[in-house]
Amino acid sequence: MTFRAISIIIAVLLGVLALSAYTVHETQRVILFSLGEIKRMDIEPGLHFKFPFINNVVKYDGRVLSLDGEPDRFLTAERKNVTVDFFIKWRIVDTALFYRSFGPDENNAYDRLAQITKDEMRNAFGQRTIQEAVSGERGELMLAVRTEVNKIARQYGVRVVDVRVSRIDLPAEVSESVYNRMRTERALVAKELRAQGREEAARVRANADRRRTVILAEAYRDAQRTRGAGDATAAEVYARAYERDPEFYNFYRSLNAYMTTFNDKGDVLILDPRGKFFRYFNQSEPAPAGE
């Protein structure tokens, strides 16, 4: 046998061996076919062999896959359009059923899953208002959509791990209407707060004015009481002084009267110099008692 013949035989054997061997990765789900009929499913990872031209292998990605849905418009319970952008996390759980549903290419499942999800989201958004879908009930909405999508996807050998809304946009006319309503609501709240502030301010001012009036009245009362007590004390002192020396008291009072009367050089008085007012000018001796 020539070297060329040996080389041909070795090449053929290597080719047959290459066609007979296949590998399965840990992230793959594999189906082994025998003349078009499923023979084995979910083969364990590693190196395996098959009969060339009799057996063939179909491999799928067994990990959780992502599907980014095209943004679509949905009607809410208020009959207003919202544009929703969403994504889906899914994986293959029944390889044979998945193959019968979508064939050897797993990408064929994307359109079907996207359509199922859109239909369920349309139903879910149609039962809720914009505020419910955007805020408080958003988590409940996504849970309801995922549950319903899973019920349908199960017949295709698929399990939907999660459905999430990444963005919700309002059409321009709806956005303006929502913003106007929000402005109106905020304006009403601000007006109410201002009214409450004015009411509280009036209450504080009235209370302050009342306290001011009370404080002034009490201060005036105490001042008058003190002044009265002072006047009484002064009168008592004057009375005791007068009783001790009436003549000196009269003299002291006359001096005060002189100082008050003759305060200005231009003052002119027309009085009888012999009157009692000038008696301390006219005599150096004290006047007799009783005069």
C-alpha cells in the first residue's frame, strides 16, 4: 500500500471521527436525533459520539436569555395611550417541546414570546389608570403579566423568569394634560397652605395683641399703684414735717414758690408787696403762729 493511499485512509478516518464526535457545554441543552426522531434529550456536558449521517444534534442555550421588546402603545383604563418599553427574561425548560414549537433555531421563539407579552400587557394596562401603572401598582402589574405569560409559554417548553417595564412614555398631548392636572393640584395645595398660613398668622397676631394689651394694662396698674403709694408716702412725710415745724415748712414752700415765680428775668408781677406772698421779703423775723 502506497503512502498516498495510507494518507487518504487516515484522512477519511479523521473525517468520520470528526463527524462522530460532538461536545456539550454546561450552558447548553442538547437533543440527539436518529434519522429525524428524537433519541436523547438534555445530554450531560462532555464529549459524546454519534453515528455520522444517522444521528444529528441540535443545541440550545440553556441559560436565562433576554428579550428586548419593541416599544408599543397600550390603552389605559382612562382610554389614554402610553408607550411602553419592556424586556423579558426567559429560559428553555422542556427541550423537546421547544423544538417541536420553534424548530432548531431558538431565535424563532423571540417573536412569539414578544407577542404573548404584549397581549398580556395590553390587558393589564387596560385595567389600570396611568397613575396606577406608573406608581403604586407597577410591581403588581408586572407580576400579573408574568403569571399570565407563563401560563401560555409553558406549552412551548419555556419559562418566563421575569417581565419588566424599563420605560413608560406618555404621548405629547397626554403628557401636557397630565402636567396641567399636576400643576392645578399643586396650585390648590399651595393655595390651601397659604390660607392656613394666613389663618395661623392672624391667630398669632391676635394672641400677641391680646398679650400686649394685658401686659400694658398690668404695667399701668402697677405703675399707678406704685405712684399712689409714693404719693401717699410723700404726703405722709410732708405731714409729719409740717407738724414738727409748721413755720419752716411755710418758709420752704415760699422759697419754692419764689424760685418758680421768678424763674425768668422778664417776668412781671403786679401784686401788693404787703401781701402774705412777700412776707418773708418784708420781715426777717418769723411771723407769729397762725398768720
